[in-house]
Amino acid sequence: MKKTFLLFLIILNCNNLLAIQPKWATNYLGNYQKSVITNGHDIFALSDYELFFSTDKGNFWSAIYTPSSPDSWTCLGVSGERLFLGSYSSGIYFTSNYGLSWEHRTNGFGVLCYGYVDNTILAGTRGVGVYKSTDNGMNWFESNTGLTNLTVNTISSNGTEVFAGTSGGIFYSSDQGSTWAPRNNGISPTTVLSLLYKDGNIYAGTISSGIYFSTNSGLSWQPKNNGISILRVESFAANSSGVFAGIRSGIYFSSNNGDIWTQVNNGLGSSIIEPKLISVDEVIFGGFIQSLSGLYSTSNNGAIWSRVVSGLNNAVNFSLLTANNEIYTAGNSRRIYKSTNNGANWLASNPVSSNGYITAILKTDAYTIAAIYSEPGTIYKSTDNGESWTHSSIDLPDYTTVNNLYA
């Protein structure tokens, strides 16, 4: 008896697709981690495509809606229940409900970092100095008195004192960022990319002079580069054992206040660019740009790094289905991924199309069907488990997107 399959198409206006598309919980992170932060228990990761959070130390991730923006996202901040996004040129956004809604609080400048002291939030910007909020991000105002370089790359505080690392050295504030004074004794006026407080000491990472260390609130600094070859220091993190430095040539660890640094790259490979480090309950997490996919972690002070998730590379997942005890997911990687072990590992099909991303997938015993966002009126079909794909046109209105497929 001949079987007949009915194909149902749910049509959405393409302009509204991203606003209503559900974000599935996933154990995938995109490539190129621009910013990784923690509020002490949750982890937030900003990739090249999407914003994610994890409540279980990176074992499982959920995507967060991001607001429409004319440019790219640059950094993350968190204060209480509010998550802050910084953009390249359109200012500050925040959400209090994990992305269900966003508020746009400032405009017209790029945000590079966030910092916190008491009940004050500070935003370091590209070219307009420090912006300050005393009402948890609702209102912002410039706070640049004494700040002679207005590109602020990093901000760090011990709860009372605040340091800002700028493209012209380090500045200090004892009044929650209202006024600033330079503190560069022992440091040439170089670009400072990263700062860390630990045990009353301060570490400063520079763009070309390596690491500097201060024991007296920045009144004087001394270099601490023993064991480091490349001197561009992107980030720091610390646990009870010592300090980690994210450097262009790798991750380094010191257990003696920076007197000796040892490279701890096992599991990361040799190509590491712009590492972003955080610490959560003694575990160090690292996100990377243009080198390693996803997020990595170590629980043994860098002896071994492991990818938090594996197999799903560069894919924001817009479609998810299960069939025959297998899980299938697809998104903007143009591939369909399959897991036979409840998501622990994934296998990728060959690319469905040369452009766009997959908005819907359908799997039967005989074939796999995929719909592409940038090719309205077109579906792709594979009869060999994704090894090869053929496409055909269907009669749909212009500017529509297939969002779900059913058989």
C-alpha cells in the first residue's frame, strides 16, 4: 500500500521571524566568545551570534533573546537581577527577565566594559570615558573628572577603590568613579586591557608590556613577566590557588603573586586569540575569539582544559526535533546536527545550502527536509542522511519563511 505524507507549512513574515522564534535550551555555544561573565552562580557568554546563560557551570545552556541593534555587541555586565549588554556604537541595554524584554538606556557611543562599586555601575566606553549609574542602570551620566584618556578598556574594584584601565594608562578613584587620578608610577602610559584584584594586590595587563603588579593600591607598580613571551594580556581570573592570565600566546598560571608564570594550555592547542577568563567556584572558564569554538574549562588549575560542549560548531539552533531516539537540531551553520546519546555528542551533515540558515527541519525514515531563511519558497531534501542535498521550489508568497515542517 502506498504511503502518503502530508507536508504542512507554517508561514511567517520574515521581518518578524527573529522576534518570535523560540530559543531552545541547548548544550551548544557559538564560536568567538566576546565576553564571558558570572554573577557568582550563573554564567553568561556572548558569542559572535548570540547570548547564552548556564545555571549549572556550563553543562547546559539556554539562549537569550537580544534586542535589535544597528551594530554588534561588545561586552556583558551583571548587577543584581539585571543583565547589561554593551554595543559597538549604540550604547547600553539591559534586561531584568533573561531577554524577554530589553531597555535601551543610552545611545551614540560604544561600550567596552562594565564595573561595579557599592551600588554604582560604571561603563567604560570607546572615546567618551566613564558613564555612571546609581540607580541600577536606569539613568546614566558622564563621570570623567580627572580622566585624561577617554577610551576605557577595563574597570576593576575591591568594593571601595576603583581602577580604570585606559588606552593611556591606569586611573584611580576613591569616590565611586566621581573623580579620577592617574596611577602609573612604574608603568609607561600604555594601553591597559585587563585588571584584577586578589588578596589586596592588583594585577594590570597591558597591550604590549605584559603584566604589572601593585601591593599599595597602584601607588607603584612592578613588572611581573617571568615565563611570559608574548606581552599582550587580555584578561585575568583567580581562584584560591593563584592567578590565571589570558595572553595572546596562551593561558598562564601563577601561584606566587606573579613571580613565575607557567603556560597551561593542555587541551587548548597553540592558536589562542583574545582569551576571556572567569572563575566560578574554583573552576576557570575561558572563551576565545577566532581560534577555539565554544567555551573551555579547567578544574585542576589548567593541567587539562575541556570543551564545555562538543560537536556543535558555530550554530544558533532555530529548529529541534527527535526521531527514533535521535535528536536533530539546525540553525545558522547551514548543517543539521544529530545526536544518538541525548546530546552528549553531535554529528554534522554536509552543508544544506551555501548561504542563509536553517529555520525548519523534518525527518522521516526515507528522507530529511530543510527550509532556509534566505531562500523563501525553497526547501532542500536529502535521502542519504545529509550526505547530499537537492532543492525544489514551492509556491509561497514573497518574503515568507518556512518556520515548521510536519509529516
